[in-house]
Amino acid sequence: MYVENLKKLKGFATDLVSLSGLKSLYISRCPELEAFPEQVLEGLYSLQHLTLEMCIKFSNLSEGLRHLSALESLTLNGCPELVTFPNSIKYLSSLRELTICGKPAAFSRDRKIKEICRLSFVKNVAEKTVIVQS
């Protein structure tokens, strides 16, 4: 599912939960989007690919991330206001690729990047990839 160029979108209705069979969600150029509430993420248990690009006010990827048990790739590109990166990422056993570009606020300290690289799914770099770019 593609959500693009919705200039006034601030969030998603909990109706998104009804899309339990959704495999990919690509959100781009939604400058007012601020967060994914946990209730929205809990029904997306089939989601394999989540991409957020150029969502400049996006600040909170909630602990609801733990409900995305099938998630294989997570891309955050151009989300400079992201201040909360959930600890629940460590429960995503299917996650194979994490791409973070554009220096979100949550990664302003090297400590957080090192924390992510120590996660259990980042054992074999040839098999599982974490890319952090500035």
C-alpha cells in the first residue's frame, strides 16, 4: 500500500488495523504525519516491509512495533524529528534489514546506534543487515 503526498495527514485511524493481510506499507512525503500509535500497528501482523520517507514531523515509532512479527525490512529516510526508537525492535525476529538515513534526532548520539547494532538479530552481517547513514 502506498501513501504519498498527503500534506495534511497527521495520523492513521485505527481502521488500519483491519488490513491484517497487508504485506508492504510505503509512506512518503506526508510532512504532518507525527506517529504510529500502538493500536494502529497491532493489527498489521502480516506486514513484511515498512518504509517511511520524507515525513519530516514523524517523531514516534511506538512500542507497537513489537506486533509486526513478520516485519523483514524497516526503512526510515528523512524523518529528522524521530526522537523515539522503541526497544521492542529486539522482538522482531524476522527483521533482516534496518535502514536509517538522514540522522533522526533519536540517533544524534552514537550510543543509540551501538545499542541497535547489539540487538540479537544483528549477529551475522552477511545474513542480516543494519545500515545507518547520515
